[in-house]
Amino acid sequence: MKQTCPICQSAAEVVALDTTFLQIRCAKCDCFKITQSAIGDCSTSNPKFVRYLASAYIRANQGITVDVDVIDGFAGLKVKSVSERARILLQHLYFQHPGAGEMFDFPLNDAPALIAITWSEQWSEVRYLFTRVLRDGGFLEHANPPYSHSRIPGGIITPAGHELIDSLKVSAPGASKSAFCAMWFNPRLEVVYINAIAPAIEAAGYEAVQIDRVQHINKVDDEIVARIRTSRLLVADLTGTRGGVYYEAGFAAALGIPVFLTVREKRRHKVHFDIRQFNCIGWDPDALPAFTNALRLRIEALIGRGPSIKVTPPPPGRPAPAS
Ligand SMILES: [Zn+2]
């Protein structure tokens, strides 16, 4: 049945799987499942997220199920820089055509996919990434210029392009998989860390890092600061209203490291007034699995799955790029 994609509003195939889930196949977002309640959040003329960013996120995280928690996470998606998007495009070309001097080419109907893959809003941005950033930067050569309005001619990745791809494998921004956990040292919270926070981080593909709070009790020292600096994300549990936890969360936020706030639901009213406007995931000691799931989804929605999760293998018949 031809319908509209609830996320990007392109034409899509929509199939109801049961009373709860719909399967969507869309030229931009590709394939995903969505719950009926999440559809309600998307259908307004002014949803609380940016449609093209959510579409790009789904494209990058195939197989995701979009529910209301994921929709909440979409609100935190940020526009990616031009250079990061050009790197994503170059890596995409390499993944499809890893051979030395191997030609890439695009059927015209690939345009929607390329818009989403490069976190773009429209085709003109994809053209800019191809021409001004990658071609003029010396990372790509095209066989048949000039570019037409809606078509990118085939081409190859240059030696400089391959060098850039190799360097990204070692020093990709966000290559760190550490997730720093800032929380009050308290045996009752330790149980929450072990049974809910650490499993959520690991399920999202990151490694939970908790400093030994007995040694570092009530002080933020050099080791903590150094660990935060090298983290990909920080989870701060605000239960107990500890100054150190607030400091660590603020320090990470100032460095541009994504911060995920959590608090015991019963203590939500104690969260400092100045940061109450930030989305904070509540937990209940009797319902930790639901909290683990919500935290995992929030992490995945905001920064994507971490490197500890295996990526989808390349299509059959195509050798995997050497790592
Ligand atoms: Zn879509």
C-alpha cells in the first residue's frame, strides 16, 4: 500500500504488522518499525523533532523500532558539520566501492537515499558535499563532469581520499566507546548502576566507566576530569543531589560530550531548578528493566549505536573493507 512515511513524509510502503507496530519502507529512511503511538507524535504539522535529522538517524540505524521514547530522543538530534557529513559520504562511497580505482555511479533514484545518508535536508547540499568539499578537496575525481542539476556522475576515490579514510579508522571523532557514569557513591545506587545503567550503556554499544567512588568520595579530581575528557558520553544520575555529579555533568556538557540525566522518580522534585528543563529519565527501583530500555533508546537516538555493536555486514558478493 502506497502511503506517506511518518518521519520524512516521502512516499513510502506502510504495512501494519499487528495492532501495535507498522513496518515502513521509505526511499529516504529505508526500513524501520514504528509503534502506533509514535505515529501520533509524528503526524502533527509541527512535530517536536526535525524531520530530516530523524530520517538521517533512522537511515544510519537500520532495524530500529521507533517508539515514543525514540521520538523524544529525536528532539536532541543536532545538525552535523559539513566536514563530518563529507566524511560520512566518503566512507559510504568507500564501503560500496572499496577497490583501488573502483568506479562508483548512482542511479538517479538514489538521490533520496544520499540525502539521508549525508544528513542533508535537500539535494543541493549533497551536490555541495560531492563537488566543493570532496572533489575540490582532492578526495574524489569524477569521470564525466559537469554535474547536472539532479545527477552526480560516476567517479573514483583518489589516493588522498583513501588516506583520509584510513586516518578516520584510527581517529574518528567519537571513536571512544567509554561512557562515564557520574553518580552518588551509595550502595543503593550501586545496585541501579549494576542492574540498569551499565546494561543500558552496554546494550547501546558503549563501555560503562565508573571511577571507584570510595577513593574519590566527594571530590572531583584529575583522574575524573581526564576520564570525562576521553568519554563519548556521560550518564549523570542526579539522585542524592551531589555537587560533584552536577559539576561532572556540566564539565562534560561544556566539552560538547552528550550528557544523559537520570534520577530516581521519587526524587525528581529535588533536581536543581536550573536544569529541570533538561530531559531527565526517571527510574523506579521496582521497574529497572523499563528504565534500562529507555536509557538505551535515548543514547541510541541521540548519538547512535556504539562501536561495541557489530555493524551490518556488506551486501553479499561485496568483500568487506579491510579494517
Ligand atoms: Zn522516511
